[in-house]
Amino acid sequence: MIVEFSSPNIAKPFHAGHLRSTIIGGFLANLYEGAGWDVTRINYLGDWGKQYGLLALGFNKYGDEKALEADPINHLFNVYVQINKDMGEQEDEIKALQQDGKDTSELRAKSIDEKAREYFKAMSDNEPVAVQQWARFRELSIKRYKETYARLNIKFDDYSGESQVKQERMDFAAQKISEMGISKESEGAVIIDFLEQKGIPPKEAKQLGKAVIKKKDGTALYLTRDISEMMQRDDKYHFDHMIYVVASQQDLHLKQLFKIIELMGYNDLAKRVQHINFGMVLGMSTRKGTVKFLDDILRDVGEKMHEVMKVNEAKYEQIEDPVSVADILGISSVMVQDLSGKR
């Protein structure tokens, strides 16, 4: 049995939305383990993609080595928010020029978005400097996440991620999909149109829509990686059942993934995977910086519980380590509250 927890993108703080995945995934893993299953807990990190090209550009412009060493996650987060702000302002400028009928091709070619795309292409091509910086951000992130998971009494057997999917696996999957006539080229990209696939009821095919497998510039999307990763895991673990604990925001993505695996002829594999979803915490955006960090939440509830405990002086004096007890009570209250709501 494999339980995959959806996790933060590297170099970004662990916030309230990730807590829900961690709590539900951990609960399910413990439940199956208690029932006698051999459970492998996988933390599948969002650790690859154009956003790391954007982060690299941001760090080159706003990064500070001392701040990075002192508090790596929050510093990288602030850098990411700032470079996104710059990119947003640049995109607004381009739109304004377009509305005035002016040529924006040169500006677009030199834009932050295009530079981020080029940087990620360098990462994909194993350019040493780009890969080295990305690896550093990944290592710093995992170290910090482990500290947070320890506070929640949650463990993982494997810290995996999109970057760990082997290129030969993706090449094999892409070739197989193409040879079976599942995919097709569309405006330079490679897509799957589910309405054109045989054996899928029209209503289901309409809901599945179209899925992009490869972008115009030749880089793979995370759907391509998920297809390959599922097959990698089957080879590695020979699992009887695999549960993806991922927010309802990704319902369509997981449905497309499972259907593609089925279309590729892996019917048995498709039957052994399952998506357990949950509602998102609304009103938070990493790019805009409008998130409530988990460490802040845990600190606040711990302090609140400490205040409550102090009300009864007689009982408070009997507690050997009140600060530690308050912290545990605060964490427990957050977990109970999250599990008490509808999934």
C-alpha cells in the first residue's frame, strides 16, 4: 500500500492548505497500517517546473545569502512573491501596449516570464549552475519541512518529487502514447483529446476534455511526469493499492491521469490507484503572498492554550513543562478541528 501526500512546492513555506493533505494522508496511512497493511508514505514534492526558473531570477535580483542561511524558506518565499509582482507589472505593461496597437514582440522576448522559461529549459538540459542552485533550494526546503512534520508526529518513508521521474521513463510513455494513437500534435504541442478516444462514453469524454502532454518548447508537463511516475512506482514497490491524497482542485488532473493509464493498456494498474480529495483552504495565494503559514498557526494556538492553562494556577503549577504541553495541545486542537470538517 502506498499513500502519497500532496506537498508544498520546494522553497515555499508549509501553509494551512498543505496541513490538510498531511493530516488526512497521515490518518489514512495509520489506519491502513493498523489494519495490517504494509504502508509506504511518499511525500511527493512539487520540485520541478518553470516556477524554479522564476525563483532563480528572483534570487539573483533580490536574494541575500545571510538571509538565506538564517531563514531559507521564508526568504525564498519573499523573493518569489517579489519577482511575481515584477512579472505581473511587466505583463500589465505589455497588455497596455497591445491595446494601443504597439508591437510587443521584443518586450515579450526579454520578459521575466520568457527568461524563467529559458532558465527551466537550462535545468531540464542539466546545465550545471542551474541544477546546482535548484538542488540547494530543494535540500534546504526538505530539511525545514522535516522539522514541521516532526512537530505533527508525521513521518515519511520517501521524499520524492517531479524531479525524480527518469527521462527515459517519460520518453517511453510519450512514445507509447503516440504509437497507440492516443496523442496528437496541436499548434506545436502534444495533446490528448478524450472525445476522440474509443471506448469512453461521450459524457465522460466531454468532462475529461483535452490534456496537454508536452508544451511547444518540448518540455514535459506534470501530467506526463505523473504517468511515468506511476509506472516507476509499480516497478519499485509492486503495490496492491496506491492512494493519492490531493486537493479537489486536482480532481480533473487525476481523472485524466487514471484514464490515460487505462488507454495505454495498463487496466490492472488503473484499478489499483485511487484519489482521496479534500477541500482547499480558500483565500490564499503563494504568488501574492496571501498565505497563513503553518508554523505561525501552530505558534498562535500554542500561545493561546498556554494562556488558557494559566487561568487555573493550582493545576498549572503541577505541570512539569507547561510550554511543551501547550504546544502539543495546540497542535492537537488544529488537527482535530481540520478532521472534524467535511472532506
